[in-house]
Amino acid sequence: MSYSTSQAILGDGSSLGHSTTQGGSYTDLGEITKIGLPKGSAPKVKVTNMQSPNRKHEYISGFIEPGEVEVEMNWLKAEYKWARANQGVAMWFKITIPVNGGSSDYTETFPGFIMEVEGDVPVESQVTSKIKICVTGDSTIA
């Protein structure tokens, strides 16, 4: 197998926006330093029974958990106040990752609400905040 140059990209230019409607305009959060993509899971449900073949456990897929998104950012007064004021409020979110210099962006749009807002104020480093979003439905990926 031959190797060609890596197609990895940097996260610069990526954004997380919020909107009151799926198709509305999205307002980007400022000075984000890290966006975690939605981490969903499909649990296994054990359905082993007395007739399970070859004494092997049997499983089926359970309900899919759409997951959570964790965002780290430089602490900005306006962003922090907005996040605290909107905890628990249903809204739409959109993650955008520029690919090929922005010519073919990856976007993921999903409904959710802000579950947690926190911050850190160290004595000799930047002040930061973190937001955790609960994804409440299907994502649209483009």
C-alpha cells in the first residue's frame, strides 16, 4: 500500500452557533478553543434466553442516546452571561468545520439545550469557561 500526504486538518476557523430555529440564522459563540463533536451511543441489551444457540449470549441494540457536546472557550463576560441565562432552554446548534480551505465545510446541526456552564479563574493563566450541551434529537450532517 502506498502512502500519500496526510489529509488531516487543523481546527482553526471552526465554530459553534446557536439559533432559536433549525433553519434560522446562527450566532457563533466567541473565542472557542475546543469543540467536542456529539458523542452518542447505542447500548446493547442482553436478550439471552433458554433457547439461545450454542450457549452464547444474544444482544440487540437499545435506544440510541444522542449524546452531549462539550465546548471549551476563553472566558468572555457576554458569552458566559448568555450561557448561564440560557441553561435548560431548547434551541438549535450548528458546528461548522472548514474543510479544503472552507470550500467544502462539514456542518452538523442538532437540537439541544445547555446542561452545564462552568469556568476557571487561575492566578497566572487565561480565564476559561466550559459549556456542556445535551443533544436532544437527530443531527443533520452536511
